[in-house]
Amino acid sequence: MEKLAQINDVVNTFVWTKVGVWMLIATGVLLTVMTGFFQVTHIGHWLKKTIGSLFDKKVTGHTGEHASISQFQALCTALAATVGVGNIAGVSAAILTGGPGAVFWMWIAAFFGMMTNYSENILGIYYRRKNHHGEWSGGAMYYLQDGLGSYKNMKGVGRILAVVFAVCAALASFGIGNMGQVNKIVKNFTSAFDIKALSSKVLYSSDGTDVTLYMLIVGIVLMIIVGFVVIGGLQRIAMVAEKIIPFMVVMYVIGSIIIIVANGRHIGTAFSHIFGMAFTKHAAWGGATGVAFKTIITQGCKRGVFSNEAGLGSSVMVHSNSNVKEPVKQGLWGIFEVFADTIIVCTMTALVILTSGVINLDTGLADTGDDSTLVAEAFSTIFKVGNVEYGRYFIALAILLFALTTVLGWSHYGTKAVEYLAGKNAPMVTKIYKFAFVIMILSGALMTSSLAWDISDTFNGLMMIPNLIGVISLSPLVVRLTKNYVQRRIKGEKVEPLLSYDPDIQEENAKIVKETGEE
């Protein structure tokens, strides 16, 4: 295990610090410039077509098609997989490791990540096709295979990168999308809602951590719940996500605003530390040693992508199941997804931590707790009656619901990755995968080492690299699709729509778009 951890550390450092973070930012900058800063110049349009269209039945109404889900369900399922532990423990970890300056780099990663996620979604819709169940299948593996692979002498390269992406996505689904999330749920839940009769019964100890009967019971309950939803397929996952995610995001933001307002006198100090420590070569943070500038940037960008997943190519797999006909239309939801996840939810978390006094802004040391309990401590500074810390209960429930929906979302991502790899044997192999995915939940509940989380971090980077290669290589197509959409939908020009790489799907969708104006 120690040897495995050492190997993983070497690969992780290379993937993230040496290559991944810089490639991620470069891709976002490239696409932002090539599309003319679309996320800024057309901010009114994408806000209108996303959050401004939530009362439009065409957007939120359930589709009657077995092959797709509504645009809003696609967003909620994607957010289900992104709004999770990364928004709470991930932000805490970024601040504890990289200082308040890491928050600034989370914002930078999100700003440019908007166009990365936008581009991924466009390509996902453009290169999607129907699977053996008649459902839409899309994702980085398809635009690597059919997009990058369509270039001269690049067919083999595109296919290899597609397989690498799919393998890493399937493996990452067991880590970041399963065991890591479940482990955080169990630790927070059993700590906040302690039942002595169960927590006192120790099953075994490892790495100085006790595994109790309480953890086992919570793990079994989670396994049953997830199994019931996952067996129902994407339609059931989407139905659960659209009920939980909007409610929890609103409740979390409201709770955060109450704490920030209550500590309003510290807001200015919090922002001064965020901006003041974002560019320092060695910030006065973490005691006498300080934090290197590279660490501040790496932690901010790394935790940013952990939170919103822009650049991983993961959420594309559910956005591609949308009933939308216009690739750019789903791309707009990709912009909003990153905006909601990082600019809103992660910023709320950061301000809660920095204004509530749970860390010392001069030394960077937490008064109590670690990255997984820091936000709970912050909430309990306000939501507390006597010795009863209701804030701790609220965060435990928030992590439970956020992380549970993340598990559900990633089960779909893993299924799509396995489906691609299995080819004609997909019906049988995906069933085996789902069974294994559900069983691994119990492993996550009883896990004492952080190695599974660290390895999934590495697989995230390994799936990110081929995805970004695909997005960069197909950036001229992203520009063409964007320009075509702007000409037709914003400027009102009569131009033939570009909707799919497949001539049959292109013809069918173009006819629908022309006759009904449907997006």
C-alpha cells in the first residue's frame, strides 16, 4: 500500500502540477479568446436561456422520449455529480493548503472553465449517437474517436485517447464518484448524529481510525438507496437529482448568506486576503514556512476543477442525453453549471470560512477540525442554541444529499464509459458494472485510508488530459458551431443549422428546428 501511494504521488504530481493545471487554464483561455469572450459578451443571452427559462415547459418538462431527458434534468444530474464534497470539504482543503489566495484561482479556473465546459457540451451533442437501448450516448470518447480521429492520419490516435479516457473515467467513478464521497458522508453523518450504542461497537481499527457498527449500518443503507436508483437507469437518476439539487443548493446558499451577513464586518478582510494572497510568491500562510505561489495556483485550480469538473469531460456524458437539438443550447447550460457550482456555491463556502473566525487569517491554522468539518464549525458559530450545534447537523445533511447525488451522477458517467469500452457486449457488461459500483459503496463506508481518494484524483487528471487534447484539436469546430448559432438565434440570419456530425441526425434535427424553431 505504501509503494502504491508513492507511485500514485509521482504520477499525480506530474499529471496535475507539471501538466494538468496549466493545460486546463490554457484550454479555457484559448476557447475564451477564439469565441470572443462569449461568456462575457453574451452573458444576457446565456442567462436568459438557462436560469431565465426555468418556467419554460420545453426546458423543464419531462420528455416522453425514452432516449433522452429534459435540459433541466440534464443540468441537475450534471450538478448532482459536481455539487458535492468538493464544494464543502474541497474549498476548505484549498484554503487550508493554499491560503485564501487559492479562492482567487478557483474563480479564474471557473471563468475560463465556463468556455471549456461549454465546448465539451457542444462537442458531446454534435458527436452523440443512439446506443443499444435507443438512448443517446455522448462524451469525450466519441468526439475523440470521430472528431480528432477524422483528421488525416489521426484515426488510431483518436481511438487510443478515447479508450484511455473511458478507462480512466470508469476507474475514477469508483473513487471520486463513489468511495470518496461515501466516506465523507459516513464520517460526517456518524459524527453529527452520534448513536453511542452503535458507534461504541468497534469492528476493527486501521491507520489509527476505528471502523464501527454505526458506519457499517449507514453504508448498507446508502448501498440499498443507491442500488434502487441506479437500477432504474438515467431517468430515475435524473428524477431524483431534479428534486434534491435545486432545493439543497438554495438552502445552502441561504444558510451561507445568513452567516456571511452576521459576520459582515469581516467581509472586507476576507476579500483583501483572497486578492492579497493570490499573487504573493510566498504568502504569510501556514506558519513560518509560507506557501509557494505555485501551490496557491495549483490548489485553487485543482480544487476548482474538482468542484465543477470543467475540463474533465465527465458531465458531457449526461448533457448528451438532453432532448435538445441545438448543440450550443446545451453548451449554454454548461456555462451556467460552472457559474452556479464555483462562482456561487464555492464562493459562499469560502466566505463562510473566512468571515466566521474558524481559521486564523494570519497563520492559516484552523482553530478546530479539518477540511471535512471546518464548514460545519463555521455554520455552528451562528446556528447554535446553547450547546446544541444545529450548523453541524445542517452541514452533515448537506454533505449527505450533495455527496449522495454525486454518487448517482457518477454511476451514469461510469456506465457510459463502460458502455463505450464494451461495444456489442455493453448490455451485459454495464449490468456487471452497476452491480460492482453499488457493492463498492460499502467499501467506501468502511475505508480508513485516503489512498482511494488520492488515486481517484490521479485518474481525474488522466481522463482530463485526453479530453482537453480533443477539445483543443476540435476548437475550430466549436467556433464554427458558435458562429452558426449566433447568426441564426441572436442575429436572426437565415443560415443552415449545424447540429450533428451524422448526416441522418443532422437532416432529422434540422427539419425539426426549421419547422418548429425548437432548440
